[in-house]
Amino acid sequence: QVQLVESGGGSVQAGGSLRLSCTVSGLPFADYAMNWIRQAPGKEREGVSCISRSGTTTLYGDPVKGRFTISRDNAKNTLYLQMNDLKPEDTAVYYCAAERECGDGMDDWGKGTLVTISS
């Protein structure tokens, strides 16, 4: 079956960095655009970033532009999110999700990893 497993979450102070990973199995990874989506406590889910199937196109939400970098390794079926200059408002559960093209709608989701940023 399809599995998306996030890792790398944790607690850091504001200004710090974290690198999230998402390992995917059960679907042809290179045939899917991949996303990071987050949900903060009491808030709706928010798209963080999307990367095209080849990795040549990346999209970012305004709150993370210039601080977060999405990447993928199709040989390892793995998606990454490098998060720098973290802020308390970045605190959320971060999910990876797969879709055919950025903006098409998610087909599969991971269970999420918690990121907590203290001031």
C-alpha cells in the first residue's frame, strides 16, 4: 500500500533550523509532484511548498519564502524540507502529500511530524 512517512520534526528555538524528510513507498514517486503542508494548533491546513515531478519547479507560500527550501531525491523516493530562520509561527504539524501536478489536489498523505519553535 501507499506510505508516506515524515521524519525530522522536533523542538528548536527561534532562529534555528530543521530538515524534514518524507520517505515514500507504494507509488511511483517520480510521477508525482510532492507537497509540504502544515497545520498549526487551532488553524486550517496551509500549503507550505510544492515541487514538480522532476524537481525543476518549486512553489512556496508567502510566509516561508526565503527561509524554507523544498527538494527531492527521486532515486531515494524521498522529499525534503530545509527550514531555516524558524519562527514561533512555524509551529505546526507538517505533512507531506503527493499529487499528479502542483495544484491538482492531493492523492495521498503522510501522518505528519510535529515542529515546535520556542521564542
